[in-house]
Amino acid sequence: MRRETALNLLILLLLGLSTLLLTLHLSRRQSGLEERTQWFEGYTAFLDRGLHLTRAGDWGMGRTVKENDVVIWVEVDRSLIRAGDLLLYLEPGSGRLVAHRVVEVVDQLFRTKGDALPSPDNYLVENFEGLVIGVIYSR
């Protein structure tokens, strides 16, 4: 009888320990995920709108958005765009779809810059497709 009780206590102890280790492991994974998505805080208010998905090209966004990631974006009024937001637009001249960060708002026009690029773009964005509110990261 004592042997069974000791065995049952050992099993409970092992289950408790494995649960604790699993919880710690998952909490570390979650904090790493938060570090990758820190650029998109505060956009839950846009989830009642139609969401659009677009596969990223080589946009010069570094770790924020890499080639073949999928960006989630919504159509918004230009008055909602602020410095720090990621704007999806057709690049003047090339017509290539890109997402760059707004670094300055100038008379309802937007100066943008790729996060991995050394300087801001040499144009102001007037027309845009939408506001990037999230990224589905590729491998």
C-alpha cells in the first residue's frame, strides 16, 4: 500500500513538473511572437472592416516584412494615417506595389521609408491602397 501511494505521489509530482515546464516554454514562445509583431500594436479597431491580403515583394522593410510574407491591410481614410504606420501603395514611376513606413505627414501627403533603407523615399505618396495592420510571416 505504501509503495502504491509513493508511486502515485511520484506520478503527480512528475505531471506537475512537466506542466510547469510546458507553461514556461509556451510563455517564452509567446514573448518572442510579441517581439516580432511589436510594430502592429493598436490596430484591432480595424478588424470590423474588409481585410485584404497581399504577398510581399522585396520592399526594403528588413525584418518587419520580408519577401513572401503576407501583409494584412484595410482601406482607411487618409485622415487616420499617422507617422509610424505602414502604408501600402503603388510606387510612383514604377507602379510597383510596396509597403513602407510613414515617417512624416506633409499637407495630407505621406513621406515614406523602407525600414531597411538608409533614407526616406524621394517622393510623397498621395494615393494609397491601404493601411497594413498585420503580417503573416513566411518561413
